[in-house]
Amino acid sequence: MGKDTRPADIYLRFLQLANALRGLPSLASLDPLEDRILAFVARAGQAQQRLSVRDMMAQSELGSPAMLHSRLKSMREKGWVVLADTEDPRRKQVELSQAAWLHFDKLSKCLVEATQESGK
């Protein structure tokens, strides 16, 4: 970090760069609950944990089962998540779409750029 750069400056630069990503044509935006669901699914994917719709319904912070189903449907239509088949045809595994992983890759690049610019 430069001598006049505060950690908050890096974060604010990251937010500015990430906000510029939102202006690019890619995936449709998410509401706050969908953002939380996306983060939950992403953490499970990163940990290589299988995550079923039923597993998610057990998480009260993600809302009621009806609300969760509604949001997952919306997120599938927007291209953020996919439901994959499992051994049990009644259970679906929730995973990030390839486009969602690419979005996280772009955010990561924004974070790296924000930290590199602070060292100038």
C-alpha cells in the first residue's frame, strides 16, 4: 500500500470497479435475498459440498420454503444457478452456473486490481 492509502481506499476502489462490472451485459441483477442465496451456493461449491434444494430449505436465514423455491426459480431464469440431477430423481443439486463462476472470476480481478492500484 502507498503511504497515503488506507485499507478503506482499497475497498472503495474495489466497489467502484465491481460496480462497473454491473454495467456490462452479462447476468441479470439479483435482489438482496438472491445475493445471499448465491453466496451460500458459492461457498458450498467452493468447499465441494453437494447442496440440495432440501439442504437449502433447512437454512432458515434463506427464508421460507416457498420463498426459497421462488428465488431459485428466478435465479435459474436469470442464469445464476442450475439444478443438477442426483441419484434420487426427487432431489436436485443446486450449483452455480458457469456464467456465475465467470462473474466471481471478474470480481476477483477487480479486487486484485484495487489492491495493485493502491501500491502505486
